[in-house]
Amino acid sequence: METRTALVTGAAQGLGQQFAVALAGRGYRVAGLDLVPQPETAGKILDYVELTADVTDETQVRRGLERVIDRFGTLHVVVNNAGVYPAKPFEETSVEEWRRIMRVNLEAPFLVTRAALPYLKAAGWGRVVNIASAAVLTAPPTMVPYVASKMGLIGFTRALAAALAPNGITVNAIAPSMVRTATAERTVGAGGGFESVRERQAVPRTQEPSDLVSTLLYVVDEGSGFLTGQTLNVSGGSAFL
């Protein structure tokens, strides 16, 4: 079997970095795309393509994918992980803030997946993984745009799964709880945010990036070809489906 290639967005730190390292550990050639340089991630992966680009910019995304193909020749897995999650009362949310959240959390997966699709089809096998959120189930009142964007991402996942199944490409979503990352610690997790989420979980601890790795590896596995259009709720029992 040929060596698989994976693209992870938001790979500079946190969950994206954990995903990139885990995929490399399973033998994948990995490219990471982030708005900022990724020296820490690159230092953990022997053969890594570091793409500094804006996931909401169609031209930058297309050029980044061209670099991946120039280097590796193929692409099999896309992990749409990049996202933003500001917390603010709904009535204080500006139109510009709403649009930014929608661009990063919903439009960017569309742009990245659409640009990657010709390469996935050419490979004859593919996995698209969208990182959603258990917030679509718990509905925190200070994160209305975020919840709306992630619910939209789940709809995107389901419809795209139906569209791409004939091509041997699966599309699934993973919905974590509030994950302990550097960004979360500065924003939604600060001021008691982690504690508030933890109180609503059956598992009484804060979720770590490593808690999502086994689910990602399961979804992209060769044997998971009959799993598509699904949202896997990995949130410590904050909600039960």
C-alpha cells in the first residue's frame, strides 16, 4: 500500500499539532497549514511540509495544496481543524465578528476541501475529517455564532458525505468538549471556563488534545470506509446522543 499523505489545518499548536504528530506516527506524510509559522510542529515530524497561509483565502489555500502535491505527489486525508471560538453576549456581537467566525469555522473547510478534492479523487481513496464541537449539543449562551458555525459544519459533513461516497471518500466530524490548549487557556477557558464545562461532563477532568487522537486515527483508518456522514461526540459525557 502506498504511503498516505495528510493535510491538517491549524497545525501550529494544540489539537492540530497533536493530530499532525499522531498521523506522522502512523506513517503518514504530513503537511500542516496555519496562519502562523509552525516550528514546534515541524520539529516533531521528520518529513513535514509547513504551509503558512490563511485558510479563508482561496488563492493561498490552492497554492498551499500545490506545494503539498509537488512534495508528496498525492493527498489522501484532510483534517479541517482550524477554528476560532470567541465568547461574547449575542447582542454585543458585531456583524464583522459574526462573519469572521463563519469564514474561519465554516467557509474555510469548504475552501480547503474543495481545493483538495481533485487530489483525493485522483488517489481513489480519501478521508475528510471536520472538527466540530459538542457545543452544538450543550449550546453555551455566550457562543451563539460559534455554535451556529459548528452546526453548519455538521450539515456540511453530512451532505458532502453523500456527495463523495461514490468516489471512495468518507466525510466525518469529531465533536470535542473544551480542549485544554494554549488558545483556550487565554480565552474561553480562562476565568473558570474549564471548570464550568468540567462540571457538566460525566468524566470529571478537562479534555486534553491527546484524548481526540484515537478517534481521529479510527476515522481515517483503512477499515473505516463504511463510516461516513457521522459526528462522533467525544466530550466526556457532556451530552448523550
